[in-house]
Amino acid sequence: MNTNEKTLTKSEIVTMLIDWVNQKPGLSFADYGNDGRSAFFQDQRNILQAKKDFFVMLKVVNRNDDIKAEDIINGFSAYSGRLKVKQNSDNKFYLDYTTGQYFPTEYRAVSCAILARVLWNYFKTDYESNEGEKIREMFKNMFGVSIQKRWFN
């Protein structure tokens, strides 16, 4: 991230991520071929689930004032750092994504991975470095087994 004159606040980053997640997926049935009906609908379900997961995790991020803008920016290293915060020549910030295979199935997942990284880094300070299972158990209690398995496993 280039921060020539302005830095982002936590609220601004969260707003950018919300806008990112709320965009339409652009999923196209034509991309799945003649026999791709079940795969199309499975991807559609996964995309919708990722949106739900994002907003559940976002509540915890927003609730914790100790999670700062810098912590969220550090979370952008998740998902191989493919989603980046950039700044244009007008000093306006925007999100830039490098697609891996298929944008519609990735863009919400990357947002979830970022929040998962932020939350993992935030809560791991309460544990010894070798206590990953205890942290996972905490996330299971916090979010339920489904989110824990999808994003904290």
C-alpha cells in the first residue's frame, strides 16, 4: 500500500471490504458447459455462504476496538496477498484483486480469509504459539463448527 499523504482508518477499510463483498458475483451458467448444472449451483451456494461468513466475522472485528486499521491491512496477506489496497494518483484508495482461477468463486472467499487472518492474529496473543488447537476451539465456540472449519482450520 502506498500511503503518500493519507492513511486509511479501520472504518474506511471495513467499508471498502463491505462494498467488495456486496458486489454481484458475475457467475455465468455458460462458464459451466452442458454438464455443469450441479457445479454451478454448488458454486452459487458457496458464494452466498462466504458472504454470510464474512458478515459474521466482521461483527467480531468491529466489536474489538483493539483491532486497528493496520491489523486489517496486515490481514491482506491472506489468500496469497491477491487482494491489495492501492492508492491512485488522486490519493483515493481502492481494492485491486488478482484472480487465481475464477473471480466469482474467489472474491468473497478472499475477504473471509482476510478477516480470518485478522482474527487469528488478534486472538493468538492470548495463547502460546503452539496452542493452535485451543485457538481453533475458541473460534468453534465463537462462530460454530462450520465457520471454524472453513476459515480457521
